[in-house]
Amino acid sequence: MIDFSVVVTPLLQLWWLLPIVAVILFFKSPTGKGIVGEVLLNFVINIALDKKKYQLLKNITLPTEDGTTQIDHIIVSQYGVFVIETKNYKGWIFGSEHSKTWTQSIYGKKHSFQNPLHQNYKHVKVIQKLLNLDVNQIFSAVVFVGESTFKTDMPTNVVYPFGLLKFIKSHQTILFTPREMWRLVEEIEDAQLAKGFKTNREHVQNLKTRTNYTPKRPTVKREFKNNLYCPRCGNDLVLRVAKRGPNAGNQFYGCKSYPKCKYTKNKGT
């Protein structure tokens, strides 16, 4: 009769190796490699860019007229606003700036996917409208974080993580004062939907149906007293005066629905 304890006992003594093996397998998977790539991208941005001049916003979900849009990274700087789409792909990548689809070639098989520059165009337009920016104040970039290789010449704004720094630092014309830069950051943070599983689930559902969602912005053309409206509730913004704090006596625009809606714009100007 076989004594299984002779085999089982040593294996039980090595139980502590199971979590290590699981972690190794996870980070070898496409999902794990994508997470590593995202971490690398965030590390590069946080270490290499001066936080006084560049502010990183991650995983921003914003309401749109047909549902929501989710933006991987936004870098707000004195040199412009950079809207970044992150892609996690392996293999060879073929594409051009104006083609509708790009191609991934891996293990002898080819797969088409939407041109990420076209995909990011919508993100750019949403941010441009939200912040009321000119086209020369906002820049689109696509970053590939997986183990991929470009097999065709790519536009200068399609890069790997370290190439993103070169692209961002190639823009050195000051477009915003420090105060204006922080104002833009606040406007994005005020307009974004709460982060969490619920928002992500609703966003995925919106992508599938583009229905059953009421955008925060008005969906019909309205006339506003000062052509300004609240990104939270769609009501008028009215001119107010700060009564206390460091900005006491300064004028700013606040939502007409205050205190129900506490959104403010250009506070302290």
C-alpha cells in the first residue's frame, strides 16, 4: 500500500510558495503587465515632471451629452493640457495617424482595433469644452504600456512611457499662469463623477447602450445670462463676492442653485 503522506507532507510544508507563484503568474498575464505599465507611466510622470508646473489626474470619468467618457490620464500644466490615452498591447503594431483602424500582429495572428488617436479625439473635445480652451492649448497623446513594437512610423504623440516625457517637454510655450493652471485642475475635479465601482459599471453600460443616462450638462440649447453654466447641474452661474477667507472681497462665479449646488468657477478673481 502506497503511503501518500510521504508525498503530501513535503508539499504541505511548501504552501507558502503558492501566493508567490500566483503573484508571478498574475504579473505575467496581459492584465498584470498592463498594471505594471500603468505604474511605470505614473512613476515616470511623478518623478520627472515638476509638480509645481504639472499636475496629474488619473482615471477621470466625465458626463457627456450621450453618457460618459473615461480618460486615463490628464496632465494640466502651464504649457497646456495633455489628454492621454493608455493602451496595453503585445506584439507588432501597425497604424497611421488618419487610418480608421490599426492592426496588432501577435503569434502570427492579426487583430484590428480602433485608431487610439481617433478614440482620444472625443476625450480632447470633452476637456476642451469643459475648460473652454483653444485648440492650441490642449494636446492629445497615446501611450503604449505593453510589450509592443511599432512596425510603422508613428506620429510624435504616439509613444512609450519615456517617450511621453519628450513629447510633453517639447511644449515649452507658457499658456497659463500658475493660478490659471490650478483653476483648470479644480474645474476638472469638480466636474468628474465619483470614482468607484458604480461609476465604472455605469460607464461600461453607457458604452454598450448609450441610453438610460441623463447627462449633467443641459442637452438642449439654452440662453444663459452670462454664457456660463454649471457643469454639475446645468444651471446659471452668477457673479458672487467671497465674504471670508483669503479671497474675501474678491468676485467669483457660483452656481445659482447654491447652497444645494456649491460649484464655483474662477474663485478669488
